[in-house]
Amino acid sequence: MSQVTMLFLFPIAMYFYFFKERPNRPAYYKVFDDFQKQMDKDEKLSKSQKLQLFKEMLLKNDYKIVGQTDSTVTGEKRIFSMSLFMVGVGAYFMGAVVYLIYFFFIQKPHVVEFHL
């Protein structure tokens, strides 16, 4: 029974990765760009208030703050791809182990940097 499940899991996970997850990635990154443009246009906020809002935005999205200066806030996060993990499970669990090794030791975190 588990082999039948894994047989269907592999193509379903590939579909979600190539047709759902990858095309939505630029929209996810655009959220941060739009937020920075919105903050740049806001004349009412001081520089320190803008930096605080940038930090809150990063923390609400589970980013870790790795650097902060007077005009820059930098955050990073490793983005876990559930569909790639399911592809690994569909490949008789060995691919899941390989993906987890890649996620924890090789994958570079996504870095977001806000400049004022």
C-alpha cells in the first residue's frame, strides 16, 4: 500500500513544485519590495520608526535579524520547500533524507535587506 501511495505522491509533488510553488516565488519576494516602497513614500515616519517597522516586518515573517546599521536592516531565513520534500518521500524516502541534508547544511538562506 505504501508503494502505491509513494507512486502517486511523486508526480503530485512535482506538479505542486513546478506549477504552484516556483511561479509564486517572485510574488513572495515582491511583498518585501512593495513594503519598502511604501515606507519610502511615507513622509510622516522618522528614520528610526521606519527601521523599527522593517524589523517588525522581518520578524513577523520568521526572518532572523542578522545585521542592523543606522540605515539598513538585514534579515535571513531558510525557506523549506514542502513540495521538494514530498518529491523526496515519493522517491522511496531516500530523497527526503537528501533534501533535509541539503536544507540544513548546503542551502543558502534567503536574505532581505532594507535600505533607507
